[in-house]
Amino acid sequence: MNDIHYLRSLSFDTSFLLKKNPLVDKVIKILNKDNIKCYITSTVVSELEQLKIWGRISLLDYKLAIKRWKRTRANVVDFKNRFLKNEFGKTCMRSMEENHGVNPKDIVNDCNILITSLKNGVDIFLSEDYHFTSRITKKVIDKIKNNACREYHLMCNTLLYNIDSKTFLLAYSGGKIDTEIIEKNMISIKKPTKRL
């Protein structure tokens, strides 16, 4: 099996855009240089706005996140079909509850981000949150893909790996991504910070 794939597109999590880590800026510089197609979900845009309004992040942090987003020229994407979004969302929340043991109401945004990324054919979702990058969440993604394939062929063919900036830098080279490296770097961590 070929583990090297062309990176068609990627998307960002709120945590990636806000993380004070030079690796994040290194990733953004590479994406910009290599002209990789980037997306940001409307849920992430909304989370950034809410964090700023509620005073949970400073104006400087907010501006840093926006600057990073704009530097990649990421387009805002959403899942317009509300019925299917709700159906896939239910699948995601059930799977997150089964695999991570979390209350469905606590992961509505996580599921919106995952299914929007899948629907838009995103290969890599960059996040600095351990539960997003966990091997357990890959099981959730696979469950959504299996249920969604009948309606959205694009959702069957996407890789969709959730990885952090460090893993991206290890696995990426010249427009290609090595999924074997990604798989080796994934660890099983439940959302409530329990390592398995």
C-alpha cells in the first residue's frame, strides 16, 4: 500500500490558530510557500469570535489567529444541507460518546468541524488539541465516512487525518504527506485526558 499521498487540502482548528508555538508559524509558512489549498470551517470562525467576545482570549491572540488564517488564504466552508449535517452529526456524537466517553452536548462543535471538513474533501485537519489528534478520533472519522459515503462520494475518498503541527512537519514534504509517519505518531488519548 502506498503511504505517500498528494496533499489536496487541509483545514485548521481553533487551537492550531491560537497556539503560541513557533512550529505553527513554520507550518503556515510552508503552506503559503507551497500553495496548499486551505479551509477554515464556519464553526472555527464562530469559536474565535465567541472566545474574543467572552474575553477568554486577548485581542492580541485573536489578531494572531486571524493573521495566520489570512496568511494561508483559507476559504470559509460550511455544510449547507442541514438534514444531512444533522444526520452525520448524530453519527459523530454517538461515536464520540462510545469511543471518547464524552457527553454529546460537549462535542457538538467538534462534530460540526469534522463533518464539514469531511464534506469538503479535506485531507489534513491541523489541531493542537490532543483529543482531536488522538487515534480514537480517527475511529470516529471512519464511522462518519462509512455512513456518509452513500450521499457524498467525496467523503469516502478523503484521507482526513487530524494531526498537530509537529506531526505535519515530520510527515509533509513537497506537497505530499506520508500517512505511515502520521499513523506512527498517533496516540490513543480519550477526550477527558485519559491515555490508553
